[in-house]
Amino acid sequence: MTQITEKTILDTLSQVTNPHTQRDFVSAKQIKNIRLSADGKNDVALDVVLNYPAKRQLGRIQAIVTEGLQSIPAIGQISVNVSSAVVAHAVQRGVKLIPGVKNIIAVASGKGGVGKSTTAVNLALALMLEGARVGILDADIYGPSLPQMLGVQGQQPEAVEGRGIMPLMAHGLQAMSIGLLIDPEQPMVWRGPMVTQALMQLLKETCWQDLDYLIVDMPPGTGDIQLTLAQQVPVTGAVIVTTPQDIALLDARKGLKMFEKVGVPILGVVENMSIHICSQCGHAEPVFGSGGGGRMATDYAIELLGALPLDIAIRTQTDAGTPTVVADPDGQVAEIYATIARRLAVKLAGQAQDQTSKFPDIVIRNT
């Protein structure tokens, strides 16, 4: 019997494509710790370590790799262990990472009313259900909506002396919002500098606990708050949410350009309210037009991560404090959110990793 070698394994798996990344497992450096039996039976064991969360897809990946290995003649028993490991990725130059947070993803739109906050919450929950440790920060100081969307109105985060504020846990997410610290009916009559300072305090004084991803629900527009976030916060990438409507697209393009100018990668576009399906007769109609998100993605050579329908259930579930991904995790809309979240994570995983932790500290002393 011919003895199988590690090279045989790698050559075989270099022809097997990961359906999520459209790359083979070997060039993506996802094959680890190959073990070959020494008794001549050609038993093979190896690890597949994905660089994005995919808890609900591990079985599928295991089956794909196992099937690829079965094509090797005379191979014995096969053992494939699949896991995920999310690492920190590079951010804007001169901006330091925030302790306890590997990656910050800004979810933005050029204007209000396009479902950005709903999208941000459901994407955060979808990433969490795939096995990632996820937090969400409500960056809209004037109109915080996160407490109601996550069903935590009236709850207050705990302050820890000398450390900061502990985030609230909601549906498995670590959450923080100015709406958790003030009377929900109290308007924030603050000028720009005060708002910016409050936002930076929320971000940096919250004791985030070992997050793979922190989703920042950006306020609409491209004003002081957005510019401060884009310049001073270590943002790994941004997602632009829009509707197919031309007016929404005009403002979404401005938001995209803002991130480009400060060196924040655009991970993709999400088209919300892409089509309405009548709950009574099933008639489908593009109320806000069609194809707008796709055209924007094409114009800027970025990815259209997905399109979501105009569905009354999304609104009612979110208003009730149980967003769609947790209210109906096996439903069609939740699956769309899950697909978008996975594409988002894969896109981010393809970026350069953060290397600052490997640099030595330089200390100058008098001698």
C-alpha cells in the first residue's frame, strides 16, 4: 500500500474550494495540524481553522473537506475537525485598537429612514449566532433606538469603579447606548463637541469583554459625529445601508465617500426594503425602485452583500425588542441576514491583519 504524505493531502485540498470564500482551503491557509498514522493504514486527521465565524456551517465545511480527501486512493479513516478563530485586522494609520475589541464595523447610511439600525442589530445577532463574540454600540446620541430594539428599556448598565461601565447583555450581545444612561423622554439638547465627547466616552469607557466584532450603529448623515468616528475610532471596515430609491442612494454615496477619504475599507452595501410582498395576495412590488444597491456596488467596485425585503414582520419584531434573527431564527428573512453577516465576515477576514501588538515598545532612558 502506498504511504500517503502530507504533500498528498495539501495537493488534494488545494483543489477543494470553500463555498464561502471561493478560495481553496490550502491557499487560504485554513488547513492546520495534519496527522498521518504511522501504522501504514493511511488514516488522516487534520484541523480546518476558518478565519470567520461559521458555527452553523461547520458540518457543511467538514463534509466538503472529507469528500475531497476521500478522492485519495487507499486513504484510511478520515477525521476532520472544523473551528473558527477571528483575529484583529488593520485599521486607519495612527489609530490604536480599543482594549477588548478585535474589529469594529461601522454600519452607516447617508440619510435616516432606510432601516440602518434594524440592519445593524440583526447583523450583530447573526454574527453572534455563528459563534462570534459580538457587541453593539448605538452611536446616535440624539435619537438612540437600541434599548427598544433589544428590549432593554429601563435597564441601566453597572458602573465599576476604576474600570468604566459594563455593557448590558441583550440576546447574547454586549450592548451600550446613551439611551441606557438617560431618561428616554429627555431630549439631548447638546452641541456638536458635547455629543462627540459623549460618544467617545461610551466607546472607550465601556468594558467590552473580548469582542471579535463591535458593530457601531452610526447616526445618519456625514457630520461631526460621523467624521470623528471615521478619524479617531479604529474602524476595520464599513457597511453602507441604503434603499433602492435614488434619493437614498445619493446620500449613501456621500457616506461611502467619507469613509474612503479617511482610509476605512468599505466591506459592502446592503440594500434594504428592496421589494414588498403583499401578505394578503403575495404580489411582489419594488415600492422604492429596484437594483439601486447593485448599481452602487458596481459603480464603486464593492460587494452587494445582500438585499432585504420590505416586510412588516421585521418592523413588528424589532419594535417588540426581539429582532428577526432571534424572533424567527429559521425564517427566510433571518437566513438573509445570516448570509449577509457571513459575507461581511469573510470580506473582513480577507483584509490585512493588525500587527501593532507584535511591535516592541521603544523606551528611551538616560544612562
